[in-house]
Amino acid sequence: MRSKNNSGIDENVLRKSIWKVAIPIIIIGILMTYYQINSVDHVQEEYFKRRQKEFKGEIIKLKEEGDFSRANRYLLLDNYHKILLTEYLFDRLSIGDSVEKIKDSDSLIFRLKNGQVMILDDLKFYRDKYEKLILK
């Protein structure tokens, strides 16, 4: 026996109609997202936008979101710039160290209070993705 709601509409027919509309919308959304993520223009714009950023500051706070190896680790600079870090860097930095990102550079430069300098290739992911799409 078919179940009907108070308005007399068959619920199975209603569900099928909703799925007939929702499935194509979801598929089109996924295809558009895939195209944009793998679009040379989009990747190039994102890479060069990040490359043009420039900042310099002193670390005022180190934050760890959990006590496990894949937890997010951040540092906050005195100009309130937030940077995501690897566990390796997080363990070696302390409050008072300085960080610099030079315009037209892919690297972050960390100057520790003890005089040591560490360099992180911050845009490696974006550069590799851009180069991969260019070579296709």
C-alpha cells in the first residue's frame, strides 16, 4: 500500500522527483569544482597571488590544536598574521623568534633567537601543481 502524506501526494513519487533534480545538480557541481581546481588559470592566479604576499613579524603565540601528530599547529605574529606549521618547525620555534616572507619568493625565513636561520619552502604544493598543469 502506498503511503500518502496529508496533502495526498505519494511520498515515493515525491522522493523520486527530488532525486531526479538533485543528482544532476550534484554531478554538475562536482564537475565544475574539479574543472576549477585543475584549471591552469585558477592555479596560476592562486600561486602568484600567494607569491606576491609579503610580511615580517615576531612570533607572539604558538598554538597546537590537539596532542597528536596530525594536529594543526599555528603561529601568530605581532601583526596578527597566522601561519600553519609542520610539527618539525613547531617544536623548534619559540615566542620572540621572527618570521619573514619576501615578495616574489616561495620561502618563509625563520630567524631564531639563538641566531639560527631556517627556511621553509612554503609554496611547494602550489608551484608543483602549477608546473604539472603547464607541462600537460
